[in-house]
Amino acid sequence: MTYFKYTKFLSMSRLLLSYLFLFTFLFGCGPDRVKYTTELKREMADSKIKRITDVDVVETVDNLGEKVTAVIQKELAEQLQQTTDPAKRAQFCQLQNLPRTKAIANRYVLDIRLLGPADIRNVALNPKEREILDAYLYSAKQKQIAPSNIQKINDTLFVYNVPIAPENPICEACFGKQDVAFAVWHLGFPKREVIRRMSASKKK
């Protein structure tokens, strides 16, 4: 092969490779690739959780838990005051038909529940949380004000608990007359969602 032919062949090869690369790129950038790229970026972002310690997560959960319970408790109390219908009150106590509470649950991907004395024996709850409820009930019997508590249930979930003051009408309205007025908020925070909010706030 002469030098001229070799140069021409090399140029054509390069041109062919360029077209092949362009063809692959164009057809590889379909919806599936875009979706995959988005999911990949999200997974990469989530993989950075090692930079944030559990202490950081607990602090954030504590701050959010305090703010969230203040809002949802106010909404529940207001709705209970507006009706004496047992059926409607039962719905409110089950946190139904509470728009602000529902919006907060969706926004923070929260599991929000109102727990009572019977939940100390509720096997659907994690044993750690049942122990906390038992300790809260003991404090209530001693007429002591117990603070909020945060438990790391597993590697993906943190639970924020805080008792409702015994003089609050929610206790009796939702759990009837008790020897010791007792009701506790349960807020389940997925660790991934907490970290995403922490990361988003740091970027601002």
C-alpha cells in the first residue's frame, strides 16, 4: 500500500469511527438512558451518606420532630374542638381528614401516628419503641414531664417520640378517660429522606 493510499485509508477509518460514535451516542440517549442517568445520579448522591454521621441525622430529626409535632398537634386539637360527633372525632384521632398533617407527611415522607397505652403491647411496633412508651407511661404516673426521644430502629429508619401533656384534651378525646392521661406522637423518619434534606439545605 502506497503512502497516499495508506493516508486515505486512515482518514476514512477515522471518519467511519466518528460516525459510529455519533450514531451510538444519539441512539443511546433515549428516554431509558435519561431515566437511568437520573437514577444513577440519585444513587450516587445517596451513597454520600457516609459523610453525614448518625449524630447529624439525630440532630436534624430532633429539630424537624419538634416543629412537626407542634403543627400537627395544633391541627388535631382544633379539629377536635369543632365537633362532638364520636365518629368524626375517631377519624381525627386516626389522623384522617387533617390536610396539614397529610401535607407534612407527604413532604417529609413521614410515618405519623398517635399512640396510646395499648401500644405498649403492640407487637407491630419495634421493641425499642415499646420500651420507650412504657417508660413514658411510668413518667406520667410519677407526674414527671418526659422529653422527646429518638431511636435508631435500623440502618434506614429513625423514630421520634414525644408525649402529649396530660392536661391536653387530645389524650381524653382520643383514648378516653384514663387513670393516667397518656398519648404519644410517633414520627418515623426514613434516613435517606433526612439526608437528602440536609444535603439540599447545605447547597443553598
